[in-house]
Amino acid sequence: MIAVYGATGYTGKLVAQELRRRGLTAVLSGRNAAKLEAVKRDLGVDWPVRPAAVDEPAALRAAFEGASVVINCAGPFTFYGAPVIEAAIAAGAHYCDTTGEQPYMQRVFTWFDEPARAAGVAVVPGVGFDYVPGDLAASVAASRLEPLTELVVAYALTGFGATRGTMHSALEMMKGGDEEYVGGRWRRVGRPPLRETFDFGGSIGRRLVARYPGGEVVTVPRHVKVDTVRERITASTFAPHRLLASAVPALTAFGVGPLMRTPLRGAIDGVIDRLPEGPSEDARRGSEYTIVAEARGTDGRVGRCTVVGNDVYGITAVMSVEIARRMQADGFSGAGALAPAQAVDAEDFLGFLGEHGVSYRVESPARKGTRARA
């Protein structure tokens, strides 16, 4: 049985729908009993409903009793994630979540690796669109090239409409404190170039990109021998207009973190709370993404793995449910805090995603690459 925490939120509902579609049994959990019952009615299922707040450790632990895996969809995870992990471990359940918050992911690996190992369970953060495809693509691109001097994970998104939860998490990420992996160690980010481009290949080509505090910086060095990991995202993702997009790298270089530590943060949170919960189904399916992992070996050879798909939130539900299903299956022996590529086989999982509109291609290692350039 799989427990879904945060089952009344936008992503939580999609995860619950995917569990029902797959014929799996689930426990619905979260803070509000009435809303959980409404989700249960809408799904037309006879699943247990177990309300519990993150500040109620005993109730959380009881909510997860008998569950083999907990999928946590309740963010911002920096505020609410740790108690859910603690309760899952105490209940003897594997854990995964749909976070996109890099600083939180780093804390998961620092705080929960040893407790999870001791309990014989796995803790896998970031099992949605952020950051399963990028982490798995990095593993594939790096194969037969390690050790690497550099690995770049670059995102190109169009038509992306964020949920309220994603917006709140993004504000938390904008406070700063994100890291990069340089010289074989994690460190606070320095100032990136004011103008940088990356060649995505195909119809996208070379685009202006900005630094992105992604989770692959946290996960990839745990399963790839690499000196430096960098994350980039198309500037047009944040500002579709060409002139506005040109300003995005400068904003990320000089930072807006101080503003997010003033009363302005609360005001913005209030505005977000009055917005629609998330994009409509049609809008959701209209989003498209291309993720490129480019690996550069110490011998100069370059390998690339490109993942293409649509519907960021829909694929998040598919991936989190499939990873949870594999974690509860006989034969899964993972324990401790794991990257997605440590929990599942990269190429096998990317192949599975082909059934859900996601394609990937691997370019054979070559002497000449398409690295990001200033």
C-alpha cells in the first residue's frame, strides 16, 4: 500500500488519480479531513483517509502505518518535508517526494541517509519532473565516459504554467543559499556570466540560458564521477519576450535573494494564494520540455542524452507512482538517501516513460561537444 501525503493539493490529486489508474491501493493523508474525504469521493475509491498535520508526529506515524512507500506532495518542502520523512522512517516505509527545492534536497542527504539506512528504507527526494529525467539523463550521458571534467544539465521549457505550490517553492529557492558542484565539492554559488548560451540541438538550437538551482547538482555527484556539475535553463522560460529574457541572466547573477527576506515575500505569498490552484488540463498538456545532459570526459570526449516530453505535472504523477511501485516491489534493496538513478535503472526507466509520451536519445561520445558558452 502507498500513502500519499498532501493528497488534497494539485500534484497530490494527480498522484492519487495515477494510483487509481494503475489499480494500486493508497492511503490519503494531509491536514484537512474534509478535503481528503472530498478527494476520495471524486476518485470513487474506498481508500483509507488518515488526516495528520506535520506538527503531529504521532498522527503522521499512525497515518503511514502499514504503508510500504510514502509519496510526499506537500510543499514548500523546506518547511514541511522533514517531519514527513521522519514519520515514514519511523513507520518502516520507503519515502519519495516531488520537491524541486535544491537546498532542501541537500539537507535530506545530510540528515536522513544514516537514519534511513538504519531502518532499512530508502529516501528519494525529487522524483517528479524535477529531477528524475535530468538525473537519469546525466547517468546515461556519463556512461563509458567517466571520470568527467564537467556535466551540464540544461532545461528548455515552453508553455509552462506553475501551480500555487510550485510558486511558493520557487520563492523559497529565490532566497538564495543554492549550491553548485565545482572541483569535486559543493559550494555556495558564485556569480555566473551575464550572458551565456547553450546549444540544445534540433529545432531549439542555441539559446540564451540562466543559472538554475536544480537538484541534479545534489544528486548527480552521488552516482557519477565528475568534477563539476552545472544547471542552466532557457531565459525565455521566465520571460518569453525577447527583451525581458535578455535581462534574466543578470537578475540571476546579482540575485533577488535579499528581497525574499523582507516583508515583500509575505505580500507575494498572499498574492499567490489568490491565484488558481494550477493550470487547466489542456494548458498542462500544452507545455513542452527538452532536457539535455551533456557530459565531458577527461579525455575530451562528449556524450549527450536528450529527454523530450510534455505535461510537467502529469509526468510528475506518472514518475512518482512508478518509482514508488518499484520501491515496494520484491527485490528492491535500496536503503539510505538515494538519487533517482540509484533507486532505478536509468535506461530502463527512461524506456518506461516512452509509454507516456516521453522520448530520449543518446548521442555517441564524440570529440566535439556543444557546451555552454559565455
